[in-house]
Amino acid sequence: MPPSEHDPTRPTGEAIHRLQARLQEEASDKTKEWWERYMKGAASFRGVPMSVTRSTLRSWYAEEGFEVAPAGDRKQLALDLLAESYSEDKLAGVLLLREHILAELGVDDLPAFAAAFGAGHIADWGVSDWFSVKVLSALIERDGRPTAEAIAAWKKSEPLWQRRAAAVALAPLAPRGNDNFDGFVELSIEVARANVRDKERFMQTGVGWLLRELSKADPPMVQEFVREHDSLLSREARRMALAKIEGRGRR
């Protein structure tokens, strides 16, 4: 199936086709080329700015009547968008989850999200990190430890991006440390400890990102982790982890 060609056998297929047509009307070759160059060919783009993807999704969602559709249909719609090939379509799925149906999501939806990773529907750092920060982190912030532990368990999953998500989803909340919930710091360190053994760059930078944010809450814990795992950390990950402690972090 060519990039972003919808599957008409899916219940949402024709509606998605109409969204894709609207997005394509907003696409530009210049934007497409910039993003594909920035992502180094790791993802395909239509060439639609994020703000336009958001506004197009919002109007399409209302006009198609999804606001009053059953919750299960809306969740499936988001998963179907994630299964498309163009990044804008996938990001529309992320925005749908975050901005339209987050209140209806919970820990019981995590297996479906894990399946999206397993099927390769979330398979580049752009979509993976956007999904992790906008959806997974928001669920952890709202629902606390049970959801955090379920996502942290992905640290042992097979798909690279799902393992990275276990770290990235915790990172935005890490500056609050155990104010999130008792044991947050220890849970974050467990995820970092599991992922640091993978030499793949995006696993290393996921660890570095999490540790950098965690250092705002517990610098000694991060320093100890770096000392203990110095031989496993890449130079880039080590620099990220200590950036705030050593005063080299971006403000």
C-alpha cells in the first residue's frame, strides 16, 4: 500500500480519506523537503505545518460528527490514523488522543498503544516522542503510579521506540521527582538502568533526556547513576544527563 493510502475496509477509512485530502490541500513541497531533510529520511511527510494539521483535524473532527461517536470508535480512529504512513496523519492521531479524547483514555488502553509500536505504526523519533510527551506523559500526570508503572514496564519490550517511550514519557514529569508520587525517582532510575545497556543512539539519548530532567529534582541520584554506568553511557547521553548539573543545559 503506498504512503498514506487509507484502507477503505476500515469503518473509519472514508472519513480518514477526507481528512487526508484536506491535509494534502495544505501541503507544500518546501515544508515537505525541510522535514524529510531534518528527519534524515526516517519519515515521510506531506508538508503541512503542525498548526495547520491541528486546525484541520479540529474542523474535520466536528464536521464528521465524531464528537458524539462512541468512545471506542474515537479511540479506533486515532489508532487508524497512527497506522497511516505520512507523519502528518500520524500526528493527527496523536493530537486526536491528546486534545479530543484524553479524558476517555486510561491504563486499559496501553495494550492497544503497545500494539501500535509492535506493528511499526510508531517507528521514528518524531512521532514516538510526540506521542510519549503529549499522550503518555499526560496520562501519567493525571493517573499517577499505576499508569507510570505500566508504561515503565515497556523498558523490556522488543520495539526500540516502545522502550524509548518508557523513558521519554517520564521525562516531562521528572523535574518534580517524588512530588509526582512516592517512588517516581526510583522508577525512573529503573527505566534508565534497563535502557542504558542498549548502545543504539536513540535509546542512549532517551536515557540522557530522562536523567537530565530528573537531575532538577535529585542531582545526587543522577550523579551516582552516571558514575555507576559511565562505561555504558554514550558521550552524548552522559553530556545530556549532566547538562543541568554542570551548568551546560539550555534554558
